Amino acid sequence: MFAYLAKRVIQAIAVMFVISLIAFAIQGNLGDPLRELVGQSVSEEVRQQLRDEMGLNDSFVTQYLRFAGNALQGDLGTSYFFKEPALDVILKKLPATLELVFGATLIIVGFSVPLGIYTAIKPDSILSRIIMGLSIVGISIPVFLTAILMIFVFSVEYGWFPSYGRGDTVHVWGYWETNFATADGWMHIILPSIALASIMLPLFVRLIRAEMMEVLQSEYVKYAKAKGINPWRIYFVHALKNTLLPVITVGGVQIGTMVAYTILTETVFQWPGMGFMFLEAVNRVDTPLIVAYLIVVGFIFVVTNTIVDLIYGLVNPTVNIARMGA
Amino acid sequence: MSTETLNPKSEPSRWSKIWNSNMGYSFRRNPVAVLSMIVFLLIALASFLAPVIAPYDPYDPAQIDIMNSEYPPAWVSGSLPEFVLGTDDQGRDLWSTILYGTRLSLLIGICAVALQAFLGISIGLIAGYVGGRLDSLLMRLADIQLSFSTLMVAIIFLAVTQAMFGTDTFNKYAVVFLIAVIGVAEWPQYARTVRATVLAEKKKEYVDSARVLGFGPMRIMVRHILPNSLSPIFVISTVQVANAIISEASLSFLGLGMPPSQPSLGSLISSGFDYIFSGSWWITAIPGVVLVVLVLVINLLGDWMRDVLNPKLYKG
Amino acid sequence: MSLLSVRDLTVKFAMRDQTVTALNGISFDLAKGERLGIVGESGAGKSITGFSLMNLLSRPGYIDSGKILFEGEDVVQMNDKRLRNLRGNRMAMIFQDPMVTLNPVLTIGQQMIETLMAHRKLSREEARQIAIVKLREVYIPSPEERLEQYPHELSGGMRQRIIIAIALLLDPQLIIADEPTTALDVTIQADIMELMLELCQSNQVGLILITHDLGVVSQMTERTLVMYAGRIIEAGRTREIINDPQHPYTQGLINALPQQTVPGQRLKQIPGNMPGLASIPAGCAFNPRCKYATDLCRSRVPEIVQYGEVAVACHEVQRLHSDEDRQEARA
């Protein structure tokens, strides 16, 4: 167990190292920190002096070590635009994005598991055919189009839901303000959550259905039938666990994709999260903020993937965790 | 007896061989596949013939008049007869712009997948054939690459590139950047599947005998092993083209892809989005429908192909 | 009254463009505590017979017609609830490959206890105690620990013992064993067979042993059915069939046994292959491979009739019996 954990953590650190190198390379090549600091009306000598003082003439390794050291202490530079520590800017935006991801995950898990199971158990029923037909349409509509369509129908035409922003949020702790405490907050988060879930949900329905159908053909399910086990127990105890094992792995990968989709969803709904912020930062060439976003998102990816791997190892008895570390 | 009858017609052409094969049979039996194929071919044909079909050239500023902007499609009152699908916010004929835009979307999608396939197949063949450390290193890389979403990598790469080179230079090479980033990011899909086939085929006798006959590894891989991974490659490629088109559209929508002056479907939708509240829904809706139909028929074809070929696809 | 009585059982498979007949009018009986072997090449319909008896065929296979009377009740007509009561309880099954039979994510204990609790009103602890007793019966060392283990932690032989224990959990009247040792190491095969024989005899359990191995049949069973292309072509006491086979196909099977071959000589294989279900020839299905085949064999399906000690489905059995070739072949 310990060896497995250690191996995972070492790999995570290695990936973070590569990300930090990329981030550092971006920082060094994107924009001129001097110009942001003092403008262009400074003589060349003074500029050189400032460069020396800021360590911009140091060797690559020295500069990187300084960058990494600062990053480890939570110092990812100061946003040119907000004039605030970049990490703070992101952390303020993070809860909005996380709540959106949470809402979408609820929708995905809540619907994909029952729909996937149903379509696998009754593959020929009319309802299953409708679900499968809709699912292929679903994976063919890009997230941003779903978002636009929903705004057009539910906000512009019917006016049932607000079309942008977070609405009323309630402060919980630190930078964390939640949408889930007020009715207005709920109204605001529903459409973006559905939009974010829209392409992933059919993907998972299809995945769960395919895995479940494969499992239902397996010898051990046939054997369970031959033992006279109740069909519900066969579906939910014998088949479901085996179905969900590969789904967990894919799910881990999809969390990353979901963060990417938040950028699209947040842009359409002007949701004040880090995806929206990132695009603004790109347009303003706010290098520290871009770099900080890269590192934070990389960190989220690495952490979720490591956690998913660990969960998989714990849930799947055939993965011998102790041996996998070796 | 003339020579014509001696040269028998019973020798089937390659085309009729495909038509009469198992695949051809199931294709004819499946109305959804036939319809999807027809729609796909229509879209592909129309878009590649865009310069011939389109009544206007959306890239030619001389043909664009800003005064013509936001005319609705022909079936809505207030339309102009010369603009069948209406005009966009810059006064371009929407029908022409969509034709050119679809051409760009398809081109980027297909080229990006070709690049993915080339990288993935090469890496997969090498990893599977050489094995050992190189194999585990490459597959580890594939795992890590896969754990980062393509779209995320593409967004960050394009955002940084755009910020670095400035919008003008970026716009000039946007097509190349898009193909490169979508093409590079998805190689593991192919690499894993090809590698799995190589590992399975390597054990078989014919590979040994080819080796004993003194054929080099390149020849064995390309001539003997690769043909056995064709059906999974086909299935993956279809789905990947659909995904690549969606990725391209998403990136362009975010302003990280094709510029408004040379719009793909995604950038067209994006430019229309600003006008959706003022009632000009068609600038977004019509290209949106084209995009969805295009991706949908490709996905339907992919589904059909997976059912017929039923290859063992690598699962994560 | 016999324990099991199968009458004119016909099983079909609905394929995409045609329906093929996998079992064609199978009839046989099994007395209480009797052990019956079903022999044939793969594809002859042995396993399908086994699954049909439990009404466990999965799509596209289905029972087209016929009766399967088990303790007087027709399995074909049973509703789902009756079937569940039958399966694992009165009739148990041992599958071919123990490596894939047990569910990989459930412990041995869970898989044993759920079987007991599906059929009896027992507490979990009572069920556990029964499971331990049954594991002892199949000579599993330290059964308490095994209950906590997952299948992948056990060897193939061990798993098959556990599957036998599960089959015995509810003291069924009949056990159907579908090639129970083919997937196992040769060294373990004999142990498992011996164990099954011992348990069936001591518990008075009926056994239907599906196998392609005539040697196993001769050790394990009292009566034997020989199947070919979905039909029974010879049936009778195992001893008679092994020592004096009547059907040319059975003769061929026996002659192909390594024991029947003089060292240094080639094995006497039956020429040709069994036809696929979609392309069964007219008349006797064996006729293309049979050197005695006549025009009658090529046009009419032979009825199964009593001939001496056994029942046999062959038009030419009389002629064959006086044929010298056969004498020579058996020498």
C-alpha cells in the first residue's frame, strides 16, 4: 500500500515539475515584466540595472529555482491587471468553477448510472432506443452550442432562468461563496451546470451501457443466474461493481476535460470563475495570471488523477496494491 | 469471340468488391448509415466546392458591404432575396460564409486526425515492437498525456501562442496551429490500440517466419502487422474526426482559433453569439445546425462502423 | 419415476438472417442419483443441452419446443420465480472455466452466502457456517480464511473445488457439470473428477457430465449419450458404449483415443469436421464423414432405435455389425 502510494506521489511530483518548467518558460517569454513595471520611458542603463536587480539576467537554472521556490510558498507573481497576488485572484475565482463542476458532476452521475444500467438491461425497449438516439445527438453538440441554445430558449424566449452571472451567493468560508444557499443562486447555476454536463452525460451513458452489457454477457453473471440469484442483486451487486471499475478510470480523465469545458461554459454564461478569468487574462496578456492558472489547473489534474488511481486500487480487489508499488 | 468477352467482366472491380463484402452488405441494410453517408458526402462535396458554389467570396473585402449586415434568412420577413440564409454581422452572405467555414472545419479536422494517426501509429508500432523500457516509457507518457484533456492543452497552448506572437501573426497561421495542437494532443488513442495489436500479432507465427526470412523490422511492421490494426484505426479515426471538429469549433468560439475574417463554423457561431439577444439568431443558429449535423453524421457512421468491424479497442 | 425426463427438446438460435437449429428433438431420462455422460465434439450441442435443462439459454438461443420434466414439473413452462427456486437449489451447475466463473469483485464468502440466502431463510452467520462445512467437504484447507478471499487469490483447482462446494450448498437433486476440468491443469483434473464422483455417490446426487473425453465418461458415469450436430446418435450404458459402440461416429471417437493406437502409428482421426449448425447436410448429419453412408443416409434422418444393448440412430447399423472392417478396427 505504502509503495503504491509513494509511486503515485512521485509520478505526480514529476508531472508537476514538468508543468512548472513549462509555466516558467511561458513566464520568461511572454510579455516584458519591466514594461509592466516602469513603462517604456526609462533609459537603457536604468533598464539594465533594474533587470539585474530583478534577477532577470541570472542563469536559467537560478531563475527557475527562484520561480519554483516562490511557487512552493504560494507566490506565483502579481497580476498585472488586478495588482494582486495571482494566486489570490485565482483562489477567489476557484469556488465558482468548483461549484459549477460539482453541479455538473451531480447531473452526470445522477443520470448516467441509471440510464446506462437501464439501456444495458433492456437494450431493445423503445425507451432505450430513444435514450441511445439522444445520446449520440448529445455527444455531437459542442458544449458552447448547448449553452447558447439554453440561453436562447430558457432565458431569452421564456425568461425562466437568468442568462449570466452567479446571482446571489452566500459567503461560507475564506474565499468560498456558494450558489447553493439561495433560490436565486440555484436558478443561476442550473443552466450552466446542465450545459457543462451536456456532452459528458451521453458519453457516460454510452460508456456505462457498453461496459454493463459486456459484464452481463460474462460467465460470472451467467453463473450467478445459475445459482438462482435475484436479478436485482445480479444487476446491482454482481454487474454494477464490475461495470464501474473501468468507468472510474475514464471518469478521472474526464475531470480534466470538464475543467476545460468550464472555460467554454463560463464564457457563454459570463460565470465569474477561473475559466472566464483565464480568457480575460489571455486577452490582457496578464502573464503572471496565465502562469498561475496553468499551475493551479495542472495541480488540480494531477491531484484528481492520483486520487482516482488510488480509489481504483482500493475498489478493485484484483489490483494488488502492495504489489503494484514494486 | 471477341477479346472483350475473354477479358471477363466477372473480375470484380475493387469498388464492387467493397460493395459486395460483409461491410457493404451491412451498410446497405442500415438506413441510418446510408443516410449519414449521403449527408456527409453532400456536406463534404458542397464545402470543398465552395469557391464554385458560393455566390460570394467571404474572404474578399470588396464583396462585403457592412450596410448589408444582419439581414435575416429568406423565409423571414425583412430579408433580401440575394442572401438566402441572410447575412452576418459584417454583411457577409451567410450561405457563402458557411460553405467556406465548413470547408475549413473539415480540413482542420481531417488533417489533425491524419497527424494524430501518423504520430500515434508510429509510436504504437515502435513501442510494441521494441518493447522493454522504451515501451513502458512511451506508454507512461501516453497515460499522462491522456490524463490531460486535449481541449485544456490546446486552450493553453493556443492562448500562450497568441499572446506571444500577437493576434495578427497568430491569425495568419491559425490553421497550422490548430492542426498541430489537435494533432499532437491525441496520439495516445492510436498508439495504445496499435501497440496492443502489435503485441498480439508479434506472438504469431507469420511474424516469426517473416523475421526468419530476413525482413527488416520496418517491413514487418508496415507490411505485416499494420494491416491487422486497420479496423480499430478506422473506427478511432471516424470518432476522432468528429471530436477534432468539435475541438476546433470550441477553440474558435473562444477566439483561440480561426479569426472572424476567415471564419470556421466555430468562429462564425462565436461572432453571432453577440447578436443573439438583439434577435439575429440566424448568425449563430444556422452554422450551429450545420456543425451539429456534420458531427452527428460522422458519429453515426463511426457507430455503425464499430458495430460492423467490432474491433478490440483499447480501454483506459 | 425418473428425476429428469427430457422429451423432444428442440433449441434454436435466431441469427440475423436465419434461424438455426442447435438441438433437434433430444429425449432422455435420468433416474435419481444416476450419473449420465454427454459426449461429443465441440459444437455438437452438449453445452446447450446443459444450459437448456436450467432454462438458462441466453439470446439469441431459445427453447423452441419440447419438455424438460424435472421432478414432474416442466422447466420450460416455469415462470421466473419458479426458475429461480430451481436454479442453484434443486439443480446446480458447474461451469467450464473456474477462472472466469466466480465474480472477481466479490469474496468467496459473499458468493457462497448469497446462494444460501437466496433459497433459505437463514441468518448470515448460519449461512456462513454451512459454507464452511461445505468447503471442508471439498477438502479446502482453512475454509474460514478462504471465505474472506477474492477469487484471484486462489488457484484454478481451488476455485473449481469452491464451485463444487457451491453446487452442493443446497443439497440439489442434480448437478450439471459442463466440462468441469478442461480449463484445469492435467495434474488436477483427476483429483477434481474423483472428488465429484465421491461427493455424488455419498450424497445421492444425480450428475450430468458434459465432456468430450470418453475416458472421463467411462470412469464417472453409468450411462452415456453421444451427440452429433444437435442430435443424440447413440445412448446406453457407458460400459456397452465404450466396449461395443454401434454408431460409426462413436466407433470413430473410440478409435481416435490414444489408448487404441499402437505406438508409432498415427492416431485414427475421423476424417473431416463436424458441420456447422447452419450447414447440416440432408439425411444423417454424419454421412459426409461416414464410410458406410448410402443413399438412404444421404436423404433420410435415421430414427434412434434400440439395437442390442444400446439405442442408436443409424440406418446401416445391421450391415455394419457384420462388417469386417469394424472387427478389424477394434482389434
